[in-house]
Amino acid sequence: MPKSLTPRLAALRDEIHGYAKEFGLDFFDTRFEMVSYDEMNMVAAYGGFPTRYPHWRWGMEYEQLAKGYEYGLSKIYELVINNDPCYAYLMESNPEVDQKLVMAHVYGHCDFFKNNFSFRHTNRRMIDEMANHATRVRRWVDKIGVEKVEDFIDRTLSLENLIDQHAPHIRRNPDPRKAEDELKANERVEGFKVGREYMRGYINPSEFLDSQRKKVEDEKQRAKKFPERPQRDVLLFLLEEAPLEPWEADILAILRDEAYYFAPQGQTKIMNEGWASYWHSTIMTRRALKDDEIIDYADHHSGTMGTRPGAINPYKLGIELWRDIEERWNKGRFGKEWDECDDLRARRAWDKKLGAGREKIFEVRKHYNDITFIDTFLTPEFAMEQKLFVYGFNDKRNSWEILDREFKKVKNKLLQGLTNFGQPIIEVVDGNFENRSELLLAHRHDGQDLKGDYARETLRNLQSLWRRPVNILTRYDNKGAMLRFDGQSHSERKVEL
């Protein structure tokens, strides 16, 4: 069971808290709890929460984390929950310098959770909500049976990325009442034109107008699409339209709610980890670090920032980009004059001593996510300094190698991996495809083809919820293709796009 902080750690917490406030961080009340390494692995396996619904995957996650710790392959330094108040866990076996580092890192995360726009619509009582979800699922397990419930969760978890991650911030569909009023106004039936108003009742009797209105309404219903517009939130469409049992709809709603809760963390991984790392580095090196702790701190900090060829470390990329933004705005390296300067020597010596860097990074942490962060602030100079490149597999040499260092290609590759978490964008196009109650999905092709085995399993799991055949339109080698699963077999045919 988690334990309260010792008096010494409570004093360190108050010290780090004071430094964080001094630097201008603004966060929810943050509560730290002590756990053993085994308890830390259990909480981490649950996605950072003390309680989750029953499912076999938590045990699998725990085994992987436990073995990684026992074999010295990985170590979890901190866990923090986006909640109000925020909860964070400290491993009791960590030395004091690590505890201070983790506390400073946690306060950076909590500031980001509270202030970044991506988290504005998240449930700030998610610890309680997760416990409620667990209780609801356990009730269904008692009533339906563990095998049926786990099998349904397995299938639904393979679909949990089929949400509209931007839905909390935008309205894709118009107000249904306003749209209906406009439609009725456009479809007003007035009958034949008349030259004299007193003749209207004779030329356009009410029975004739009623029959015309009924004809227009019938045509409208036949032409009406279902859904009217492509719908990216596939899980919501299934909740509203699929013939689900009550227990299936309840569990699907639970998993969809949790997917939306975790989505902002995926949208801001680089920014969030970079922001927390920036502040633990700033607080430790400028305030909290003692002389005899420098070596241990440098060793552990460098381990977190370490990168390996062919992979992006969000901690490293994030902290370096935050530092670059701060330096650029401190020295005035932005704007029209900077962009038009072609003198390399002048650019290197450029320093207008504006001192606006700290203010700028607080502004950025509020209004950006990873995609806009990279798109706006990644520069050719930064990419060159950080030695970023595009890599790929060379079939002739049978090895991975650097393909390109050109800035635009590096940036596009980063943005492509961040868009929709690097996963394909799938939309519901028709819930009554070919008037046979079949489900038609569409893949918004962005240059990356669907993986055949993934697509087939996804169709299988969708069909198990829709209860009718499921189709998806996609593209292979720039040619249209329709994949289909009818409940028994898969098929594929070419189509014109």
C-alpha cells in the first residue's frame, strides 16, 4: 500500500514546491505517495492509476515491467496522474537526489496538465472515474461471465484508436436544430405560381400541397446519408447505431471515455516530457542541487536524455526545443528581419538582448500541441545541431541506414509520425451501404498504405459489434481497393476512387 512521505521527504517536497512557484509554475495541489518498486510496477501497469477494470493485459504489462526492473533494463522514476489534485508516486528505494529530481519533474507535468489547452476538457476527477469504471465492469463480469466480458474488451481495445481526438475542441457537424430549420425553409412547397392571390386556393388546393410535401419528404429520406457526413469517431457511431447489448454498450462507453482521457497525453508527449525535463533541470541546477549530488544527478539526467540511432527520445527532443525557443526569443532570433538575413556570420552573432524567452515558453506551453509545436518552432539550424535525419531500410544492403538529412523531409517525417499518433485516419461513410445495412468505412490515405493483417483483424472486430458485413475503402499502389468481412470470410476487390 502507498505510504505517506517521511518528514525528510516532506521537507524536500516543500522546498521543491517553493522553487517551482518561484519560477512561475502554476499547478493543482500535488500529493506524493511512497511505493515499493513492486507497487510502482503495479501502478504503472494500470496506466498510472491505483484501480482499473479487470483484464488480463494488466498482468502482462506488470510482468514486462517487473522483468525489466529485475534485469536492470528499465526503471520507472516517477508516475503522475492528470487529476485535481494531482497524484504522484515516489519509489522508496530511490536516493534523495532522485527524489528531488522526480518532484521537480512532477511539478512541471502538473503545470502542463493544468494550463495546456489539450487537457482543458479532460476529467479532473479521473481517479474516481476509473474506480467507477472498474466497479461497473466487475458487475457485468458477475452477471455475464468473465470470458464474455474479457473477449468483448479484447475486441474493443483493438478499436480504441478509432476516435476523433480533436472532437473536444471543434464542432464538425452543424447544430442539428438549425440545420433542420434551414432544410425546411429550402424545401417549402408553394405549388404552382398564380397571377391572382384569390385563385391560389383553387389552383393549389391543400390536398395537392400535402401530396407534394409528402413526395419531397420521401425523396429527402431516400437521399439522406447515414451518417450525413463522414464521422471520424467510429466508437461513438457504434454506440449510437450498432445493435449492442446493454452490457456491451456500457463497456464500450467506458473504453471510449478512457481513450479520450489519454488522447491529450499522446498529442503532447514531446512537449509535456520536454517541459517537465526543462523544469527539473532548471530547478535542480539553479536551486536544489548540492555539491555532493552533482555526479549522481548528471548520471541519472543523462540516462533519461540519452538517445540511440533510429529513435526519437521525447524527453531529449522536447527539452532541447524548449531551450532553443527560450534562447531565440532572448536574442531576438525571430521575425521578418531574422528570416531575411542571409549573412551566416551575422546570424551566429545575432543578439538583440530582448530577454523574452521565459515569457515565450510559458505562452507556447499553453497554446500548442506536439504537431503545432514541431511545425512552428523546428528550424533548419535546430535540426542540424541535433543531427536529425530520415532513416529507412535498404533492401540491397539488407540494413537500416540514413536516407536523408534535408530539413523539409526530416520535419515532414516527424509530423507524419505525430499526426493521429502515426495511425491511419478512418471514418464512417455509410451505415447502410448499398441499402443492405452494411457498414462502410473510408481510409483517408496520406501516403501510407494500410497494413493488410491489421486491417483484416480490425474489420473482424468491427463486424462483431455491427453484426453485419463491414467494408473499408482504401488505396494500394495508387489504386482503389475495397476490403470486406462478412462475418465468415475476407474479400478484396478493386474499385474506382
